[in-house]
Amino acid sequence: MEYVELFIDSFLGVSNWTFRQIVFSVPISENYFWGLILISLIVWILELVFPWRKNQKIFRQGFWLDILYMFFNFFVFSIIIAGFYEVFNKILFKSFIIRPDSLALIKLDVFSPFLQLIIFFVILDFFQWLTHILMHHIPFLWKFHKVHHSVKEMGFAAHFRYHWMENIFYKPLKVFAIMLIGGFEPEQAYVIHFFTITIGHLNHSNLKFNYGPLKYIFNNPILHLHHHAYSVPNKFKKGVNFAISLSVWDYIFKTNYVPNSDGETKLGYQGDHSMSEGFFGQLLYGFKKGD
Ligand SMILES: [Zn+2]
């Protein structure tokens, strides 16, 4: 009964919080709904004014599908899954007497707020990079990750075209990363949240830049375009450029590969013609034999 109550409370809590964002009852700094729309509009306008692939249409292939994904993965799915996560957390941290800080390697509270944010960001990004590599190397995970790689023309919203199961696959290492830093998110985590959305949007955008020498630190559209390449050399057959926000992991572990920056690389994966083109077909993709 306790778990059912917890489930319903979380579901209603996140629904209510999302609604309050939409009607501007949440401060703008924590308003992820309007923040996402604002960042999307800015990156989209930049794409229209300074396009990398000049012949790409304003409403490129998959544009509306990706806009739908953006709101689904960010808000609708969060509402649906909130209850499951709360119940899972309760079981993990209460029943098995694991405390959120039992694995703490670093005590974040001894650092200044700025350093706390940086450490939080770097550790989380590393574990997301690792999860992304697993998505490419483990066939069961790759089936679902194919949805993200079915993008044939890149634009900012392609960032959020991914199978809802990915939200779940990314969770364990994210929880582990947060436990390493003591089990809590720094107070200003929303800064990192908006920063990572902006970097992610830019990585998928039709803009040509790579931050100059900072390309070895930050993921960028040129690096990430080749992550989506249809074909790569044999020694990289499981993929290249797995960076999420930081490219530094790819350079350290030698998974970086940028053969050119002409922007005309063919995108997708071998066999992508069998991917469903519609949203609902993709929601169910990965569960059938042969996917
Ligand atoms: Zn990938």
C-alpha cells in the first residue's frame, strides 16, 4: 500500500510541476518547459541564418517527428516514469539499507558552489559517455538506440529523437554517478541542465563549428555528425565519437574520428530502411524479434 501511495504521489507531483512550468508558476531559471522552447528557437534561428548544409529544408526530413519526441521524452515520459523511479529508489535505499552516500568518493559540500557544479557535470557526463558506448556494443541495447541513429538529416531537435527505453538504460549509471558524489545534486544543477540541453541541441544542429581548440573538450556539430555516419572504418565498426557534452573522453580513449567537415556525410546505419518512420511504430521498436 505504501508503494502504491508513493507511486500515485510522484505521478501527481511531476504532473503538477510540469503544469506549473507551462503556466509560468515556476521561476524562469527552473522552468525547463519554456527553457527548452527558448533554447530550441535560438538554435533553430541560427540554423536558418547560418546553415551548414545550405540545401537542407527548413522543415527537414523528420522535423515534426523530432519536435514530438522532444516533448514526449522530456515531459510526458518523465510523468509516466516518475512513480516507478520513486518506488525503485525506496526499495534500493530503504529496504537494502543502502544510503545515497554509501559509495561517496567525493564530498561535494566542501567545495564552492561553482566547483560543485563542475564536478557534478564532469562525473555525470563521463558515466553517460560510458552508457552510450554500451548502447552501441550490447546488441540488446543497440536495438533501441537505433531509433536515435535513424535520423537521416540533422537538425537541433534530432537531439531528442530516442527510444523511451534509453531513459531507463541511462538511469543506473546516473544513479551510481550521483552516489559517488554523495547522493545529491548541487543546488544549482539547473544551470548544468540548461547547459547540456544547449550543447546537445548544437551537436545535432545544421551549424558548422567546433569551438576551435576547445573541440578537444566540448562535443560539437562536426564531431557529432560523424557519430551518426552510415559507415565508418572497420576498426571503429561499433561507432565513433560517443561524446555527450564533453568530447574529451573520446580523445582520451581514442574513440574520436573526424575524416572531414564538409557536412555531407551520409547518415543512418546499415539496415535503417526497416526502421518504422512513425512515432508509434518507433515507440514499440526493439521489442520484436528481428528488430
Ligand atoms: Zn549513438
